[in-house]
Amino acid sequence: METSPAPVLPRDCLIHIFTHLEPEDLRRASQVNGAWNDAAETPWLWRRLCLERWIFCNLSNTDSGIKSWKKYYFHRSKMEQHMATGRSTADYTCTTLRGHSGSIIGLQYLSNPDHQFDTGVWKSLVCTASGDCTLRAWSIQEGEQIWSAPVQEEPLVKLLTVPQQYLVISADSKGKIKVWNGQNGDELAVYATSSTVCSLVTYNMDNQLCLTVGTGGGALITLTIPSLSQISLSLIDTHAVDFLLVSPDQQWIIAGTKESHDISTKVLRTESLMNSLDDDRLTADSLALNSCFAACWLPKKTSRVVTITHSNVMSSEKSIVTLDITLQKTNRKLEIQAEQVGNFTYKVAGWRNDILLEGCGINTIIIAQGTELKMFSIDGIQLASFRDHKEPISGISVDPFRVITASMDLSLRVYTWKRQPNKCLSLESNYHLLGGSLLRSRGFRSVVCDYVSIVGAVQSKDGKDVLKAYCFNL
């Protein structure tokens, strides 16, 4: 007796069923028969999987090699697997980049990491500034220098890149700020301040890219990019503005100093910096945070800031306070207000303020101090604790996929995010990347990371700092 063939479900029904499959199961389903293959290869299914796993995905500019969401998914997954396991030679190649004859004081990516998988080019570019008065750009995949700007009159002290515009911004020891073409190292504009430059931040305000400079004289100078035309000059204090932080929505700036416990850190509206502020206007358009010496914004909550303050000047305990910054209308005027949403104390080794602070998501705080790396909720619940380094942690890089610490023990430690059954984030310690011999080097100064590479600046004993570049295999 002949049996009738099994009924074939309509394509839309198959697609709906396939939304419940994991990527590997979906790939296997595509091999069952023609109908299943047609449904399983639907671009919408793979686009959905990509966007669930990664924030930045765009195939508009990809080359023909990965011109499908399915290929994109497995290509990028393979890269992340290499970065998670970190097996020498099997997963990555390590290159030493030499050229500077002085200390490296700035290291940033010049290429846009958000589009690392969109172009199909797989090219990571970093820029470095040095006390040897030079600015250089490097290709990580090719392991070579691609340009060096002319030797400057003064040592460079600050570096900032604008990958979206392919621009580089530098400041020298005399307060001279310059904008450079990131493609060839040509000088585009120059601005001379009357003080030392302590901090730099960029942001976009009303379709105008802006640069705000914190000076040693306590002033904030706001300039246009790339022309460096002055927009405003505001004196916020008499101490150096050691740190500037722009909120993820680019509506707020935190300006603070580490020179004095008595000076308040200020939260200002970026909109206010588009005009010069007098003393009365500055008071009205800012919020004072007392005794704050470090801060960070939480990336998934655009107006949520974490601050570290002194519980007591003579105490080793610090207060970790999380605030939501809002603009409220009271008495017919707008006022900046802060609502406390988290608070706990953290005991540091001695009275040191060398705490590295980073945020993740909307309620996760990462603190590195000494040889320890710890993760907390904003309420002070300890989520993870590590002591993988033998010497102090000197730098930290955090992105949605991993955390990397640099240490003076001449190693980098790679951690990956793990989501617990209760949906809370945790970290998993994976592996070390070694930076060479301690006979020639003192340790890592800093570290940066994109989706296909990790780069650290190594302090050399002869004063000629180098880069260690770890390029992960495709």
C-alpha cells in the first residue's frame, strides 16, 4: 500500500517555526529539502539572529564575500570564537610595532569599530602620540606604520581620534591643539590655548561636531571640528580640569579635577557650552558633585552616571554613587537635577585614588585597583572578582563583548561577558596575552580593542615605547 507524501507546510509557517531555532539548528534545517532550504535561507531570519547577538550590523557596504546575513553571522561568530579562546598562532598573530623614540602617551583606534564587519575589508588602524613629538598611524593587519606626522616643536601630551570623520586631534605640552587628516597625517587646523591641556572630549551638537578642552587653568574651551573655531570659553574653577566625560546621548558633560578634595565636580549641559557662560549662568546651568574624583557613564542608560567620592579624606573607604541626571522645569526655569539610584562603599588599598572605573549596560560597574578587578551592581552586590595579575592594572578596555585589562606585569588579561540564568551579567576569565620580556620592558601602559584586534602600549626600559598588536584570524 502506497503512503502519500508528508504534507509540506506553507513557507510562512516554516519561517515562523524556524524563528525558534538556534543558528546551528537553522543551518541543519536548510539541508532537509528544497522547501526547508528556501525558508531557512530567508534573510530576515538571519538578520534577526544577528541583531539579537550584536548591536551594530549593517550589510549595506559589505563585499560580495559575505553579502548575506547568514554568512555574516557565522563569519563574525568564528572571529569571536578566536578572540574568546586566544590560542597562540591558532587564533591570533602578535606583531611588535616600533617607531617611537619616546614614551607613548596616547593610543586610540582610528578605524571605526562599529563598522568592522560591515566593509569586508577587515582593517584595523590605530593612532599613537608620543613624548618624542611625533604622531603616527599603524595598520594592525599589515603590521606596519602607514604615516607619521612631521615632528612637532613640543612633546605631545593628549590624543583623541574621531573615527567617524577619520580625524585625529592632538595637544602638546604648551597647549597647542591640532586636527589631522587620519588618512595621510596632513595638518588641517591649529588652535593655541593660553594654558596646558588636561582633557579632551568630542560630541555632536545640532549637526556640528564639537571639541571641548579642559585646561590647567580651570577653563573649558569649546571649538568646532575640524576648523577649531572657538565657540565658547568658560572658567569653571581655578584647578586643572583633569577629566571630562560626555554622556552617551551627548547632552551632558562631567568636568572635574583630582587636584583637590574640596573642589566640586560639575555636570553641565553640552547645549550651554555652545555659548560663553558668565558666573551666574554657569551656576544655573551646572550641578555640583562634591568630592568626586572619578566617574563614568553607563552606556545603556544615557543619563546615568557613576561617581566615586571620598567618604572621608582620611579614610580608605570610597563611596560609589549612581545618579540619574535630568532636566526639570521648576519656577518657570530649567534646572539640572540628580536622583540617586545606587550607593555603596568600596575600600581601596591605602588612600590611593588610582581607581579605574568603567560601566556596562544600565546597572553594572567595573572597578580596577591594584591587582584586582571587581564587578558590582549599582547597589553594591559583588558580581565577580579576579586577581589574575601579579602587578597593578594600568589600563582597561570594555565593550559589549569583552573586558581587557593591561598590567605592569607585561600581560593583558581577556575576559568575556556571560549572562547568568537570572539574566544578570558576569565575567569569565579566559587567557593572558603576553607582551614580551621584562628584561627590555616595564609593562603595559594602556590597551584598546576592536572586534578583530587588541593593541597595547608597552613601556620600554630604554624609553622607546612599542606597540604589541594581536590580530585575530578570520
